[in-house]
Amino acid sequence: MVTKEDVEKVVKGIVDEKFIKSIEVDERGNVTVTLARDTPDIDNVLIKLHSEIGKLEGVGLITINREREEKASEGENVQLTEEMIWEKLKEVIDPEIGIDVVNLGLIYELKLRPDNTVYVKMTMTTPGCPMTMWILRAVEDKILEIPGVKDAEIELTFDPPWTPDRVSEEYKKKLGLY
């Protein structure tokens, strides 16, 4: 079973200790690491952490968070809609394919909860996608840019696996998938 000490050793080998806000390991081996919002080179850090922690024996789900910026009461009177969130997510482009995550069909589920927390269940084109951490972070960041959003919860799944059938009709035509 993985220990908190094992995880701390890996994390401290990648990130300066001053940027580590917390490390938690539960009884099932699920790991949650929270980093400071201003952690330098965050994209590479996220990828390295996920990869290196994943090599530890007994590790379950790996969650790497960044500290949230406390928003003043901005957007409290904004009426959020799922449509607003879908449109914002079209700004997240898969850098390898050049299509946004919505038209690529990576978003399986989107829910706007009563407390203005946004839940997204999504996938990647392949389980080994090297851009996974970057795309997950980009989705979270775009959602949090929307005034009135309290928080974003992103769940990564590979069940069912992504297929080109999930690409929007418009982009199937552009890509010649007909």
C-alpha cells in the first residue's frame, strides 16, 4: 500500500516544497495533491506528478489540484446556464488534433449544480494521451473563468472509450469522416 511519505518524496522531487499546500493518501491508495496557484511551469509539473506518482505501488486515483483564488462576490447575480458552459468549453482546443473538446466529443456529461458548482465527466481520445493533465486543467480553468461559477469538478473516465463517432457532425464533414 502506498504511504503519504512515499508520495511526499516523489512530489518534493518534482516541486519546490514552498508550492506544496497538501498531500493526502486515503485507505484505498487514492492520492490528492494540492499545489499553490502560482506553482511555476504548472503544465509540466502536472504531467510529471501524475506520471511519477502513478509508478508507485498501490496508488489508486490521482487527483492534483491547485489552490483556488478566492473570488469576491463577482457574478453572484449572473444566471448561469449549461449552454454558457458548453460554449466556454469550445475554447479548449486539443493541441494535438486542433479541435475543441466539445466538438471532439470528449465531454460525456455536464451538470450545473444548484450551488453553481459545475460537474464535467469527460474522456480523452486514448488512455495514454500525453496531454491529459493539460486538457483537464484547461477545462477546469475555462469553467472557473465564467462569472458566478463557484467551483469545477472534472471526472476523467475511459468507460465508454472514445471513438471518432463522437465527433460532431460539423467536424466529421470538415475532417472527411463521412
